[in-house]
Amino acid sequence: MHALQQKIREEGIVLSEQVLKVDAFLNHQIDPQLMHAIGAEFARRFEGTGVTKIVTLEASGIAPAVMTGLIMGVPVIFARKHASLTLTEHLLVAEVYSFTKQHNSMVAISPRHLGADDHVLIIDDFLANGRAAQALISIIQQAGATLAGLGIVIEKSFQAGRAELDAQGYRVESLARVSSLASGRVTFLD
Amino acid sequence: MHALQQKIREEGIVLSEQVLKVDAFLNHQIDPQLMHAIGAEFARRFEGTGVTKIVTLEASGIAPAVMTGLIMGVPVIFARKHASLTLTEHLLVAEVYSFTKQHNSMVAISPRHLGADDHVLIIDDFLANGRAAQALISIIQQAGATLAGLGIVIEKSFQAGRAELDAQGYRVESLARVSSLASGRVTFLD
């Protein structure tokens, strides 16, 4: 996706060979027009696949997910990272290790909003080691739902997440595939 | 806003006289079409006020904020509730006490994305005791920016937040004003 690659080149900051900071338009400040274009592109790629629901993870996945849901005409659920007093019922939970934050946390979805009739599209801002994606897949399986595929805004293709999802047979559509962050530069796969 | 009131009546769950659970369309599962209508209504109410940026708080404020930003054509910033390794620079911070979660937490915005030239619209999902709103106002003041007003999806008018903001002279536009949750029923102010 050209507009996204251009935005990454112009406003992304390479913090290390592992970390790309995109808080100017995705992770802290959000560019709503770009998110809408991203939603349109995910909707185009997954058109006709029978998606009934989009699942993402708070907080940075919400903006691209809700734009995709708007265009596809389906509800969005964001998995919560910690229980709150208004979300204390029986939950579908999975553990996720964050390499960025270096700790384990739980993510949860209420089974009232996800069931065996659902065909789910996962949307997330980043795919790196794939821990968040695998946790969401586990929750979708616990719900008895099926997976249409994963739509990723930025994939760090040099980390293990994409290869693992490919090996598991899941369809992954990444709008920007970063092959390297070496020498302070962003290199794309295509 | 009639469509929002109807959705609250149909899908909102009154957990106590203080707590309204709207995780079917706002706080966990999100209705993107309703969020777009909410964004259009905020854009209409704040049209011509010179808003340059929208500020919200992760996670539930993001969906209505990004739809408002899409329609108004301005960027959105979501304040983060905890620092991450990719957001460690100098930050504008404020403390917020959550009555729902019963603890203090810090919220933060990077000064790289908010400055003295900005005229800010705060968007949030709930206004109850106003702790989150006051924290965001503090951060906006620290940045030297000015406040156009606050757009609230659901206001619990029987709690202290609205009256305090009115007394401070801020413009508050709430799309659903709940006057009571007594007897397990949602009663609206208008």
C-alpha cells in the first residue's frame, strides 16, 4: 500500500534494528484519513470471504479495525488487556508476551459477543513475533468461531510472526512489509 | 441523539445505580456505523470552532474520536495510560483516579504532537466524575494549547463531572445525558 509506505518513510522513526516508532500516525497520534484508506484496502482484500466480525486488541488496533468494520459493515470487538469492574463475567482469555514491554499479560473477550456462527477477521497495527495474533486466534478458537484471516497494518517480516502464521495455514494480508530496519533505514519487502 | 439513546435502551445493561455497561456497542464490541453517526454529530456541533486536533483517552474513546477526526479532517491523539518502551521521551502527564477501577493511574501525551498552536476538542466515551476529562484538560494546558470543548458520548448527569466542567466555563456537548439508573432503568435528561 503506497500511501502507507510513504507515511512510514516520512514520519516513522527507527529506534533500533527491531523497533519502528509510528506514533505520529498510528500508535499515539492517529491519521483518520489514512486509517480510512487502510480500512478500505482490508475490505477490498477480504471481500467475499463472509466475515461477520472483526477482532482486534486495544489500543492501537482499534482505529484501523473500526474503519475496516465501517466499510465492511460488521461489528468490531477489541480484546481487553486487563479486567475492569464492568467486564467481570465469564471471559475467553489468552496470555500474551510483549517483547516491547517485556512482560506477560492477559487478553480477554466476552463470549457474549463472539460465537460459533462468527467468521472472524483479525486486524492489528503490528505483526512482529506474533504473540498478540496467536492469543487472539486462541480466543477465537475457544469461542468456536472460524478465522477468515489476519489484516496487519505493518509487518516486521524479519521477525518470526509471519512465518509461523503462514506455516499454520492462515491467510495474512499485511499492508506494509518491513524487511529490515538496519542502519536506521526502513526497507520494504516489495 | 436519538439513535444513541435507542441503542442504550436496547443494549445497555444497568449494573447498579452508578454503572451502565455498554460493552455491546462502545466499550468492548463497537458498532462502527453508530460511531460514524456519533462522529458526524460531534462534527456538526463543533463546526466553525477552529478545532485543529482531537484528544481522547485509550481505549474506549478511540472509536468515536477517530470517526470525529475523519469527518472534521483533523488528527486524533489518544493519551496513553502507561508508558511503553517506544514512548519514553519527555511526556506531558497527569494523574487520573478511576472510580470504576478504584486506583490512580497516569495518562500521558507526547509534546511532539500537541503544541501552543492547537485548539483541541476532547472526545470521550463517558463523563461521570470527570477525572479523565480534568486530566486531559491539564495535559492540554501543559502543552500551551487551547480547548474548544468536550464531546461526550454518554454523560451520567447525576455524577459531579458535568457540573464541575460547566462551573469552569468549558463547553460540553453530550450526546446522551443519563439522569438516573435507579430501579435498573436508564432515564435520560431530555
